[in-house]
Amino acid sequence: MVVNKLDRVPAAERAATMERFESRIRPVNPHAYVVGVTAGRIDPTLLYDIAAATPESGQLSFRELLVDTGAHDHDHTHADSVTVVSDGCVDPDAVIDLLEEPPAGVYRMKGTIAVRYRASTRRYTVNVVGPSVHIAVAPAQAQSNSLVAIGMGLDTAQVRDRMRSALTSVSGPAAPQGIRRLQRYRRLSI
């Protein structure tokens, strides 16, 4: 949910105004993500996977140069992100628990995971936008375990802890219950 034109509300009243909006939205949709903006300016990383669409050239772009020097001046809310990477295979139950109930403020989560079956390891891509969870078979070159959480006003330490816990390496094959949950989301994502 986007609350626009906050620049027309006195600065001292903006937090209270946002709280009023949220108190009306939460009973209808407790999982809705509410962001306050001016001039409709929303950080694109909340909505689009910009990084995946841009090939790495190995050179510093003009955009990166200007961002690093503070030479840009635009008035929109920026998203926070947390990235966690691990090796080995994960417990799909722990990962799906995280995807179904992401940390407070996380609107989007994406990445790859490796799950050990009896005789093989399979990799999956995971993608969460709001309450929607999507799981697909990952390309062969996908990194074992990597998750990125995107949102606003994140408690980055708490988000990182939950993600690390979900990506903890386990030995042996995954439990049947976790595999069933994973496969269910994979079927629903087709």
C-alpha cells in the first residue's frame, strides 16, 4: 500500500499519519506492506529485480559513481537489504518457515537454496513478494545457498539472524515433511 503526498503533511505529523493509515489497513490485510512516499517515488528495488537484469561489466557505471559521491538528489524512500550466503545443504522446513513468515518489514525475499535428497542434491530458486511464495528449479550454475531480503526500516541484525538460521547447513537428506512442503510450492509456482 502506497501512502503518497506525505510532503503535504507537516513533518511533525507524518509518523502519526502513517500510523493511522496502518491501523486502518492491518485489520483488512495484516500482511500488506505500507510505505509512505512523496510524488509517488518508490524505490524500484521494492518492486523489480533490477540487479538480475543488469549484466556485470567490471567497470564502474556513471550511476555507481554518482551514488558513491552523493551527487544525486532525489526524494524517494530507499529500501534496505540484507544478504546471507552459506555452503552445504539446508533444511527445507526451516527455509519455508522463513519464506512464509518473513521478518518484520521484509517485503521481498529472493535467492537460491540447495536441498539434499537421498542420492542427490537439488537447487531451487525462491522468491517472495508480499505473501506470495514461489519456488522453482534453479539453473545448474546457481550458488548453493544465498538469500536477499528487501524491505524498509529493517532491523538488519534480526533479519540476518533469521536468515542465517534458515540457511544453516544440515547433514544427511532432508526430512520428508520439508520436501513435501518444498514440492507443494514448486507445483503451485508453475
